Amino acid sequence: MIYLDHHATTPPAQAVIDAMASVMAGTWANASSKHGPGQAASRVLAGARSVVAQALGCKPAEVVFTSGATEANHLAVRGLLAAAPEGRRRVLFSAVEHAGHLKLARDLAEAGVPVDFIPVLPDGTLQLDAASRLIGPDVAVVSLMAANNETGALMPVAEVAALTAATGARLHVDATQWIGKQLFAWSGWGADAVSCSAHKFNGPKGVGALLLRQGVVIRPTVPGSQERGRRGGTENLPAIAGLATALETLGAVADLDAEAARQSALRARLESALVTELPGVHIWSRGVPRLPGVSLLRVGGWEADVVLGRLERLGFAASSGAACSSSGSEPSHVLRAMGVPDGEALGAIRLSLGRTSTDADVDALIAALPTLRSLLPTAQAVAA
């Protein structure tokens, strides 16, 4: 099976697996313990924190380890809101945030927090003029993804940071899809908090980090003495070691330009073949800056499940969008926010490449496109 769903998760690198196994076997003590084994674990934790900080351009004290980006997102938004001064209660999200993050927005609204959404343009990029109107002196937190997980469209983080700085609001950036795919500019972004998740860059699942700018105060959602009092709970040391190894060993920062160029070339070749070989292919956000390895598209009027089922029969694993919602029958909220009619959105499939994707993988899919076309039913299930 050729894997084309790297935006959902990436395969853990062997170096990551080895690092985690080594920590589980040899440094399994609690890093908060004062005895010898505990202090050995504490040194491993400190070393991993330093590696992450160096790779991402921040200070070790600015790294808060979490169970993943979802927890980091909640910790950032809830923590920054709770610590906001009186008079700042409103929270802004972009309309195309990850579905799990929009669930947080709904929960806040149900709890009485004023919540607003910054709309996007039909190409999937943020409406900066709307952001400028919405970001006012009553805003506590603006939460914005750096790159969309479905379309790959890049968001104007630095421009939004200038707006929040001018009004005194805090900016949280969900960099889950960005880190490991694009050069990361912690200092250049001007964000107060940034989330990431290891399994998006060939690390393990169940671990991530919140980068919290020095001097920015949050109230923890899970109180405890760990992580400088910002996130309670015994640290998952093997997973943290895996996260650090993924950033360090895989060159997730050092070789990004070359890797992005490689994936962009693979995608360009694949998209050209898709448009040529399949009927009625439309690729969303194709004309705007986007992540290098992802294509969100529809094939004629066929529903996504039909196309994906035929692809799997041919030996290719892809998805209809975000992994957390791809099993449902609801159209993508991202495409809805872009103004795409529901009938068209139901045909959306996502092909996403990664570091382990090869020329041979793309060649195999291109070669299979005529067969895929012949396997598609004559009657199209979705109205054009």
C-alpha cells in the first residue's frame, strides 16, 4: 500500500523508535524524583527540551511539553484567556481552524465567552481586512493556524501578529502542519504561543509542545508542579525523547528548503497528471502559497468515498480531509468557509506527501490513473 496521507500522520522514523526504546528501557524513572534514577531521567528531559528549543529557535524555558497539539491548543487559548486583564474576554478563531479546535470555540461560546470567527477568501486564505476590523481592545486571544490541514494554504501570521500587538491581544498559532514542512520563525512570527505535534514530522503520537514566549502568563488547565507549573502530570519521557529526535535527527529544520522543493516537484507532476487523466478535476487553493506536499481536490462529480475506495483497491491510501472528520458524511467545514457548495465539497479528497514519499510512489499513482478512471461508475453521484 502506497501511503498518501501524511497530513493525517507520518510514519515514525527508525531513529525515533530507537530513542524511545532506549529511554523506556534505561531511563524509565520519574523525572521529578530526587534519587539517582530520577535525576538521570531529569537530565534526559532537560536534554530533550534543549534540543527542541534549539531546533525551533526558542529558549528551553519556553517549551511546555503536552500530549499533542490538541492539548497545546486548549492550554494556550484557555490559559491566555484566563490570564487576560479585565475587559478582555473576546476570543477570535479563523473560520478554517482544525475541527477539534473549533470544538473548543463552541465550548467557550456555550460557557458565555464572546467568540468570533475571521472569514477566509474563496482561495482559502485569511481575510486580513476582516481580521483588522475584528481585532479590537476587547479581544483577549486570537487563535490562528499557520497552514491549513486540508488545503495547505498558508496564513498571514506575521500580519495578524502586527494587529494583535497594536491592540494588546495575545496571538496563539497552531503550527501543527507547518513545523517539519516549512521554515519556522519563532522570533519572526511575533506569536505569544505556538503549538506543534510530533506525529506530523515523523515522531510519535501522543506528544507535542506549546512554545510560550518568555514573560507571557497562562493559567494551566491541568494544575501541577511539572513544566514550571504550566502543565501538570508526569512527563511522557520516551515520547518526548522521540519528539526531540525527530527534530534533531531528521533535519526537520536544517534541510527544509531542499525537502520542500522535492515535495513541491512531486506534487506538481502529480497534479498535472490528475488534471490530464481524470475528468473534471478541480484543485482547491492551487494558486496561493501552500504547503509543498498536499493537494485537496475533487474528481468530476463523484463522492469522495467512491474515489477513495477505488484508490484503495489499486493500492493507495488517501483521505477525504482531516483524519478526525474524514469518516463522516458532512462536507468539509474548510470548504464551506471558502464558499464551496456542499455537493462539490462532498467530493473532496486529500493527497498528502511526506518525507518518505518517493518518485516511485508518484509514478505508480500516475500510472494507475487510467485504471482509476475506468473503475469510476458511469453515473456521477454528486451534482456538478
